[in-house]
Amino acid sequence: MLDRFYLPLLGLAAVAALGLALVWPQGLGDRSPAPFGHDPVQRSPEMQAAMRRETEAAQRRVDQARQAVRNIQNQAIAPSQ
């Protein structure tokens, strides 16, 4: 393709991509400028509660694993007879 057609077309595509990035919904993060976008899913009370439950469950699993390692180490150091 000739450069005199290709480079302006490439510039137009870049400007179009920038324009689209300004108005397209931003996924689960912050809300896009009005009138585009929607309320972020992660800020809903239901999602906050689910994320809190998941974090607490993960913390419990970590604590249980640490306790299991401590028990194994204690058995290795001072086995009960």
C-alpha cells in the first residue's frame, strides 16, 4: 500500500482508538464519564460481601495450614511417646 494512503489511515485509526478509549466502559474499575458506563460491579454491597467472605475464607485456610505445619514441626522436635 502506498505511504500516502497508509499513514493517514493509520493516523485516523489512532485517533479513533483514542476517542473510543475516552467513552468505552472501563470494565470493573471506575465508572466511565457520563452518559457512558455503568456503576462498577465491585462496588455493589453484594459483591463487597462476597469479596469479604472470600478473603476471610482464604485467611482461615492459611491459618489452618500454618497450624498444621506447627503441629508437624512440634511432633518432629518432641515426639509424644
